[in-house]
Amino acid sequence: MGNQPFNAAAIHAEAERRAGFADSERELFAGNLDALVDGINRDARLNETGVAITRELLITNITHRLQGLKWVAEHPEILAEPIERPVFLTGLPRSGTTYFQYLFDRDTRFRLIRTWEANDPSPPPGADPESVRRRIAEEVGRTQAHRDLVPDFDAMHLTDPTGSEECHMFLSQTFSAVGFHNFLNVPTFFDTVMDHADFAAAYRVHKRQLQLLQWRGPKKPWALKYPNHVVALDKIVEAHPDARFVMTHRDPVQVLASICRLTHTFRAPRSEGSDPRVVGAQMLHFISRHIDGIMRFDASPDGAKVAHIDYYRLVEEPMAEMERAHAGLGIDTPDAVRDAVTRWRQENPKGKRGSNPYALADYGLDGDEVAERFGDYMRRFDIPREAQGLARSAHDA
């Protein structure tokens, strides 16, 4: 790596120094941080840029959690903020969850996390509204830095400084976000978190962050997008017994090809080398564990809480799938939402942000073998292969 190995204790100490607050939750999440640091030191092979970016990211994640703890210590009424009937937008990575999130953001009945809030969550905007303009400006700079670092960033991940954002950064505060594995080669971290992390505690912190953002502001149901929610759906229900779920479904062969492409591209600028075949094997395991989570929850008594959405129909006829989602949530579809979704789709046609070509064979994987491996999942949710799904949707339209 060409640098001193990462040290979890030093990273944590620097975060406490920046936050000016002692960490009463340290033991809850120390194992996650240790696993991530060990994985980085063992396998990540970070270059000089990767070392600087990653060390700062780890310190920042802890700092954000401690800043939230500090606000709650000074204003305990924050923990009484009701998070009522939140909607979790999820599904396999690369299955249209971000696209769906942007459609949900056209519906003013819901509150979504903004990108600048995810990456700079304190102070709570209701407590310091004057800080919002500065934080948005800083987010513009962060977004441009990502574009400079990662080729074709916009084509791979739809994002906007003031747009809606996923929950990754809130789960990163506890190092429970398995998405770390997509930009760092840390396979042991991924399995350690999947097998041993306290996701119940992680989602309590996630909920607290929502309470902080909501405090002294409007009360609306949250719509919360993150593909990796599927690995801990039962723990979400523990934190939010009235939670509702909307889940997108796409051919897992295409999902896997796309996540391989994203992972390989995101890792490359940070590391001394990224082997496509290693990425392929790791992401096959990654998607397998996600599908295990979906199937397990589907078979549970809470499986009925999920409204299931066809990716191909969503792309071709988004309003029809929005209506399906609304029906599953027990709400109507106002004309204002129809108009807003139609307008957004017209303003954001397919390909506007560039193309993102990828092929599964580039990562040492065979599509037919992958489809056979995930056959139970595909049959359960009537998921076609990509070409069939696109053809069916075009015909239906």
C-alpha cells in the first residue's frame, strides 16, 4: 500500500476529537470498524489517492454519528420525533431502485433524504437553516470530485447535490453498509458484517438520523431507498413496526453484470489494481447473499408488507408501476403526481447522462449458469431474462 496500515483506534480517536464528543456507542460498532480496517489492510491494495480518500471517509462516518449523538444529548426531545409509516424502496443493486427513488421524489406527500443531508447531516436543518446553502455548495464540490475520480460516474449512478439520496451514508456511520465492498476490495468485511453485525443497533442509529433531520421541520412519511436494505429487512421491521416496502425486480444476470461493472470502475481509481475476475466472483457472492435476504423475508409473516415492482414495466411505463406501488402502500395516485412523474421522465430521457456498457463475460461469469443458480428467485417473482423483459414491456406499451 506504500503507507502505514490503517489503525482503527487512531481513526476513532480523530473522529472523537473532531466531534468534540465521547462515543458511548463505540462497543456496538467496534467489530464492524475492525473488520473494515482489517480488510483494507489485508486486501484493498489502496494507492495514495485511495488511502487519503478512505481514511477521511472512515473518520467522517464516525464523526457524523458522534455529532448526532451530541445533538441528542443536548436535545433529548429529538428521540421523541415520530417516524411514522416509512416506506423503504429496495431491491437488488442495479435493479432500478435509484430511478424509482427519483420518481417517488415527485410525490410531495413523502420526505426523501437529500444528497447534501446524507453527506453532511449535522446540524439538523431545522435547527440551523442558515447552514443549508453552505452545505449544498459543498456538496456540489463533492459531486464534481466524484465525477473527476470515476469515469462515467453519471452514467452509472444518478445523483444530484439537491436531489434525493439513498441511505448508504447513514448505515456507514455504524460501518453496517455492505456497499463498502463495491468501492473497496474487502471480502472479509462483507462476510463479517453479514454474519455478525448488529443490524438492529445500526437501524436504531439510522432512525435517529431521520429524527435529527425531521426535528423542527415538516412531518411527512419518509421514502428511504437503499438496495442493501434487503440484507436486514427483519431488523428494519424491529425499528419500524409500521414500515412498508416497495421492491424492484430485474433479471439477476443483468444485475450481476451491472454491479460488476460499477464495482470494478469504482475500485480502480482507489487501488493499485482491480482484477475483473476477482470482482466477478465477489459480486456473485454479494448478489447471492442479497437474494437470500429477499427470499428469507418473503417467506416470513412480514413478507406481505412488500409491494413488488417489475423493472421492465417501470422503465417503459413508470406511472403504471407507481400506481401499483401506491396500491400496495394503501394510498391513491393524485393527478399532481402523475403530472410530475410525466414531466420528470420527459426531462430525463434514457441515455441523457451517457451509456454504461457492460458484459458478464468480462468478469469470468456465464449468464446461463447465473440464471440457473438464481432460478428459484426468478420463478418466485416471475422475473424474465433481460431481453425477454425488454421485449415484453415494449409489446405491452
